[in-house]
Amino acid sequence: MTLLPPSSADATTSSVTTGRLPGPAPGGTADPPPVRDSGYRLGALRKGQRAVVTGLDETAISTPLPPGELERRMIEMGLIEGARVEILHEGFPGADPLAVRIDDHTLALRRAEAHAILVTLA
């Protein structure tokens, strides 16, 4: 059993109820809407965190792309349901873009677009 300091335990409890991890999302634009259930958005994860893709919520972000185009691009990059992801690196400044390992390959992804990917922590 791991004991967390009181401030960490409070932050963890808070993140579960809001669907976001503690702390601001550096480099992000406006906060995306919270995720229902116990999931997170890929763009809210920090360096070193691992997760499994559970879905895509294209309506959560603002994009100049036509409807469905972002989803098509994410699928082409391997961001499909069940894919294992890990945040390898956060760019400087502003922690954007993200270097994300997806199963056995790595890609760079804007944090704002990563907010459209729904995940559960692995």
C-alpha cells in the first residue's frame, strides 16, 4: 500500500471527479470538457504516463478540419480503441507538442488535438 501526502491524495480525488489530472494543462488552449466515467483526455497526461485509448471526442476541441476528418487522421496514426499510449516528451516552451508512443511507433501530436483522444490510465 502506498501512502500519499494529504495534498497528493486530495489532488487524486479531485482528478477522478473532474476527469482531468491535477495541475494546468501547459500549452493547451481552452480547457476541454471533462470526461464522463473515470477516463481522461490524452492531452491532460504528463510525461511518463501510460494509458489505453478508449475513444475519440472530436466535439471537445475546436478544429478547422471538416467533421470526421480529425477522427480519420487519428485512426490513420494508430489511435484506435485499445491502443496503448505513453507520453514520451513534452515540447518546450508550453509543453506542446507531445511525443506519444502508440503501441510500437512514436509520433508528435499537438496537445489541443490530443484532448480529443479519450483514455484510461494503464
